[in-house]
Amino acid sequence: MVSRCLVSAAGAALVAAVVSAGGGPASAAGAGGAQQGATAARPAYTPPRTPWGDPDLQGIYTNKDENGIPFERPDQFGSRSAEDVEESSEFADVVRERNERARVSAAGIGGADTGAGPVHWYEHYDTKPSRAWLVVDPPDGRVPAQLATAGQRAALRQAGRGGRGPADSYEDRGLYDRCITRGLPGSMMPAIYGNAYQIVQSPGFVAIQYEMIHETRIIPLGASPHLPATIRQFMGDGRGRWEGNTLVVETTNFDDRSGYRGADGRTLQLTERFTAKAANQVEWAVTVEDATTWPRPWTFAMSLTKDDTQQVFEYACHEGNRGLQNILSGARADERAARGSR
């Protein structure tokens, strides 16, 4: 397991820099539209304001209770709505069974033979999910089928590898294996542990720090243009604005190596909406759009719960990344054994 300790000085300095950043223009509330990813109707919540007048979403959040929620509507629920399922006793039974499976499997997470530690190390059991599944648009709760162009692009990427195996080099492993990034929206998705996130605001900026991999996104607010298309980043280039009490962040310029679900980083756009639903809850909805991958945009949503006890600990991934070393050395051992058997 990756080591965790007190909040790193480097990460804290990044967030502190955003807090102290002055001179940025106070963002104006944009023309409101229908908020996507909304769940059942409820009385509107009005969040407090920062000293400069923006809705105040600052705090430490966790989405650990969203762990295990199916991304798409499970077949067992047929054509029923999420609200109908969530209000049924059947949903409570499904959650109970899911938590029991998580508890039983926890000891084997590090491998069937060795395990990875006691159950209390993990955050993916005894969850209290906010919804039955995550995809809220299309209404059928399913991600639209990918276009043929997406499959062709994937085949070209594979061909460009020149027949390389999955562990011929460290470059053959994913960016998560290599402790570089979980990408976007991957960095916000729940995992077995490390599900804390800190939102910090200053005039003209919002910063989001992620516990796992320990990245910090610094998002300018207002009308500043995106970076030139030739500058592409693992977490993309985000620009934010306020629509009423909702923080809207549009992100483009993705590096293909961190592309979401096989999307083309050049054309992918993610639109996040952070909406305070209560004093301790923010709904995070993400609209995914790439006309070269899907025939229409689609949206998923989950809840972030404010919890000051879920401190953002240092995620010392590179320092303890024996997993990558062992994957590569194991592949070399397999190759030597294959040569010896011939």
C-alpha cells in the first residue's frame, strides 16, 4: 500500500498560493441554465458567500460513500427510474450485499496469497450511497455506444505500439501505475482509500487538491481563453465561471495518454458542475462531450460530502511504488523462464 502521512509542504504551499492570490477579478454570476445531473427535486439551498461575493464551496470533502455505485443502470432494474429504485427496500438490500462483498474481499486486495491489511484500512465498505447509479443523462442511465471512429482510433494506437507487451517498459503501463495522474474525471472518482478532496477559493481562482496522487488543479475564473490547442495536459486546461450558485468548469486540451474512456484528447470537453445541495453536501455532475467518440454528450453525477475529519494526507506514491518495479521485474522473469523452456 502507498504510504500516507501528514499533508505535504509542497501540496499545502500550492493551495496556500491560491488562497493568497490577490488582484484577480471577482467572478460574475453567469446566465443560469437548467442544471444538469440534478437528482430528485428538493428545496434550493443557498450557500454562504466569500468576502468577495462568490458562493463559498470551500472545505474538505469525501466521496467514499459513492464507492461501489454502478456507473450505469444495472439490468436488474429494467426501465425503472433512479428515484423509484432509491426509495425501495430493494435498494437497501443491494447496498447491504455490496458492503458485505467489499468487507469480505478487503483482505485479498493486495493479492490472494498475501492480502493487504485489515479491513479498517479501507474506505470502500459500509458505504451509504446517495444514488442507485451514476449516469443521469441519457435517461436510460447508459453511456451511449461509441462511434466506429473511436474503435478505429484505438486500433491505430495499438498498432503504434509495434507489438509491445503490457510490461516491456515502464512506458507500457498506465499513468496511474506510474504515480503520474488518475486523469480527469478519474481523480475525483471513489477508490478503496484516499477519497479526500479539498476545495479552496480566492478572488478569480478555485483550487481543487486530490488526496490520491496528490495533484492540485488551479482553475481561473472569468472569461480568460483556453490555452492554445497545441498545449495539452494530463488534467486538461480548465476555465471556471459561476452560474448562480453553481461552479461550472469547462476543461479542454487533454493529453491523449490521459484521455477519458478512449476519447480523443484534442476534441474532448468535460463540463463539471459543483452545486451545493446542503451545508455539508455538493453535487458534482460531469458532462462528457467528444463528437469523435460518442454520438451525443452524456452526464454522470455523484455527491461530495464535507467532512473535516477526512484530512488530505500526503500520497507518497513514487516513494513507495514497488508495484511498478515488481510488474517489470516479474515480466523479465517470465521472459527468462520462457527462454529456458525452449
